[in-house]
Amino acid sequence: MTLQVGTNAPDFTLKDHDGRDFRLSEHVGKQEIVLYFYPKDETPGCVAEACSFRDHWDDFMDSGSMVIGVSSDTEESHRKFIEHRKLQFPLLSDSDKTVRKLYDCAGFIIPKRVTYIIDKEGKIRGVFDSQMNTSGHVESALKVIASIRESSR
């Protein structure tokens, strides 16, 4: 199953960096969600991407949206990554890669770097898939969120 713009975002529950359950459906309806999948904590491309989301945090807050990162790293690894890089958003542990497969971003050798923009109705409004462009997802996500906000006025 390939997830595309206009399809419903599959619901899931994963543990966050503090060991708490994070269920996507509990956040749908409240705000737009930027759900990004990345290969591994503390690797150069993933640091650049996470820090780009961090550096644009005020823009996401101003737009009323939520950022969530997902990789197969452990909760402890995520906690250290958040502390070391001063990230303001939750990182979720998908250790068995179930959610990564559900969102069609498992990859063959290296997990894919994919960002989904999910609107308040739970529909996917943007998909950005790239192994190399680590900061472009952030700017693209902000443009989609602005478009969603503009169309809802």
C-alpha cells in the first residue's frame, strides 16, 4: 500500500522517548501533524534534519502544528538525542519497524527519510521522500501547513 496525498493517515501507537504511549488518533483533530521518519539518531543527515525542525520550531508553533520524529532507535537513544540536540518535539521508537512499513518507508538497506503532513481530519496533505535532502522537508512541510491554513479560512 502506497500512502499518497488525500489518503487517511494510518493510526498507530508507539512509545515516545519517555516510555509513554503516543497514539496518532489522539492528536488528529487538534492540529496539523508533521510526521517524519528518519534512519538513525546522531547520524549526520538525521542530525541535520532534526536540528532543522528544531531551528524552525517557532514557525511550527506559530502555525499551530505538531512535529513528531520516528525511527527504530530505542527510547533511551531518543532521550539522549533530544537532550544532546535540544529538540523540542517527541521522538517515537518503532523498534520492530511496524509503523515504518505501514507508512511505506521501510527501505531496503537504509530506512527511507519520509515526511508526512497530516491535516486535522487525518488526511495526508503532503509527502516528501528523500534520502539526501535533510532540511528541505522542513520548508516543504511549512508550505503545506500554510496552504492548509489558507484553504480553511
